[in-house]
Amino acid sequence: MKFSTTIFALTATACLINIANAQTLQQEKNGKLQVGVNAHYSDTGYKDYDNNITVVPTFFYDNNTIYARGNQLGYNFIKNSNNELSVFAQYGGGSYDPDNAEGNFKKLEKRDASVFAGASYMSITPYGAFRGQAMSDVMDKSGGTIGKLEYLAKLNKGNLTIYPSLGVQWQNDDFNDYYYGVSKKEAAKTGINQYSADSSFHPYTGLRVNYDINQDWGLFFNQKVAYNPDEVYDSPMVDSRVSASTTIGMLYAF
């Protein structure tokens, strides 16, 4: 897994280096509804932990005012060829199920995913797009806040569209402590060292690929690879410097 994710990171970075001929990111087709299913695999680097593949329905819709993109719903205040300003809500953040862990890690408390709400601004240029996002846990599972700065590009080849990205994600101490910290109570129960996590910066690279089979059917693939800095890696729950997620799916357009 570590070898393959490292190869992917180098490949995606190479794509970004050759981005001079990339098209400007453009608006989605107005009012186009796509419904389908996807399979998702995520490995955040937890130690002695079995990561599962989840299969869920998904849909995409964008009329340039409201949009739905998988697990994210949003409203665009501004959306044109140069700028996008929106607010959104999305499900995510992470999770930890002790039933999937081994040894004393089975005695840890469960960590749940949550709903995050935030804002996003994207500046679109002839050389790609630059986006900033900030979001907070509105269900107060972790009380966490996340910030992102990223560069995105778009390349077309027939029915194939590729979106490479490169960015950094900031996670505050509340977020990290919920998903990677070990409380005094947990340490006493499990024998695992107590740990309190600070805020952290995570460089990452991503690749999104869309392929239109015909006017109705399409395939998509998303890959993201991130680096776990010391604030996360030093947790006794974590044993990898790399976290990665992969999603593949099929969509039908109405």
C-alpha cells in the first residue's frame, strides 16, 4: 500500500508539472442530474485496523446556483468563468470503529463521522484554479475545524476529463484529538499510551477522472493521497505516514 500510494503521488505531481496546456475550469452543465453508485475505500493510517470498502448511492446536480456533489450540498453566491463563491454542508471528517481493530485497540471508544458546514472560494485562471475552503463540525462530534488551500487543473482528451490537484489541509487540535487522541480513561482501560494531538498541516495530491461512455452513462475515479505529520503520526493509534482514499463509480445522466 505504501509503495503504490507513493507511486501515485509522484505520478499526480508529474501531471501538475505539465499543466501549461490545461484548460480553464468551467461551469458544469446547467441543471444536469446524474445518479449512480460508488465504492469507497479509505486508509487513514490507523494501526492494526481493517479498513472496509463501502458501496453507497451517489448523485450529482448543478444548476449554477445550487449543487450536489456526492456527499456535499451547496449554494453558489457567485459562479462564473472567473470566480466561484459558495457555502456548503458535507458528511465526513473520518471515523474509527473498534470492531475493525485488533488487540487492545478494540477497547478504544468509537469515533464517528459528522456533518461539516463551511464556505469555499475559487479563483479560475487560464493556468488552473486556486481554491480555499474552511469548514467546522456542526454536529459537534469532534468540535473540529478544517481549512484547505489547493490548486486544481482540468485536462480534456475526447470523452476523458482529468482533474489533478495539489494542496494542503489544516486540522485543528479538537479534530485531531477526537480522531487520533487517546484519553486518560482509554489509556487506563486499554494500556495504550495517553495522547493529546495538536493542530496539523497535511500536504496532499489528488486525481479525479471522468469518462463519458455515451450521452447517458459515465464512469468516475477519485484518488487522494495525504501525508500524516508528527501531530498525527505520533499517536499510538497511527502507524503510517500516508493516508489514502479511493472512490470508483458509475453515473447515469437524466
